[in-house]
Amino acid sequence: MNVLMVLTSHDQLGDTGHKTGFWLEEFAAPYYVLKAKGANVVLASPAGGQPPLDPKSDAPDAQTDATRRFKQDPAAQAALAATHKLADMKAAEFDAVFYPGGHGPLWDLAEDKHSISLIETMIAAGKPVAAVCHAPGVLRHVKGPDGKPLVAGKRVTGFTNTEEEAVGLTKVVPFLVEDMLKEHGGMYSKGPDWASYVLTDGLLITGQNPASSEAGAEALLKLL
């Protein structure tokens, strides 16, 4: 079972002067859930190498069992520091793909032609795609086999407008995940802010926020 995990390479939070990147929990929790079931997890990013970590996800109040485990895991740290270039990844070599969030993907992966092509190819081949928190933003330009937006008519979720407002970045992000999913015809729904909420519709799995990352990986394993 080969699972590709795609992380952002974008580290600038708009023009605020602050850093962003991927959210540590949303990488670590799925990574260990998948590894526990014997999955071979391959890491990739647009630029390759070490993806930028959102510093807020490294703060003491953002730590979980999975993030603490990662910090004691030299092998996982080495794998993360040497992600493959996304352009070199071939969908045929993987059984599924998982996208961790953080704000970074809204800038790079949402617009990345290799990411868009990867998702379209995976879905067309009957292989599942999972994305949590801000990562459903990577579906922005993805089309289904019928040529319509992939999310059209599908039950989806993602970081809510109220969660974005709570972190004070509504005016900073290039687009709001909730609004984009609705505009593209997605049947968007959500749970309480900051609580785990995951939806599976066909081959597409979406999770609402960091708390949804572990359940998102478990939902992916169910499809596999």
C-alpha cells in the first residue's frame, strides 16, 4: 500500500511578513495512522526538500501525541527534510494521496499544475484522495472525469469561515476554503469549530480542521 503525502512549499503568509507552511499535527497524525497499517508513505512537495512548517503549529498549545512522537522520531524527520519533487511523482505508483493543511497550500498547491493533474489522474483511476483543514483548497481547479469541478455535487468540508475569522486571517488568505467549495458546487457542511469532522463522498475525503487529521487518515484507510 503506497500512499503519497503532498505538502506545501509556500512559507509567506500573504504580505503580513509572517511565516506559514504546513500544519504539524495534520502531517504527523495521518503519517502515523498510515504507517501503523503498514503503508509505505512517500512525501512530496512542489519544491522538494524540507517543506516549511507553520510556526504556530509548533507552539506548545498546538502539540498532540502525534507531534510529540514526531519530535522523537529521527527517521520521520529525515523523510520530511528530503521530500521528493511533486513533478517527479507518478500517480500510477500510488494507491492514494493525502494532503495535510496549513495555510501554505492555498498559495501554491491550489494553483500547482502537477498537483491538479495528480488528483485528476488518481480519481480517474479509482484511487482515493484525502485533504484536511485548508488542504481542500487544493481542489480549487480540479476537474472530475465529467469536466465539471471535482467537488460539484459532492459532500465536502474544509476550514470554516468562522475558524478563519477566529485566527484573524480572513483578509489575508487568497480565498476562503468554505466559500470556494460552495462556489464550485460542493455540498458543503461542517461540524462545530475546532472539532473533528470528516466526510467521505465516493473517492474524495475531506476534513474540516486540525482535529480532523487523524480521522481523515482513518477514512482513507477504510477506502483502501
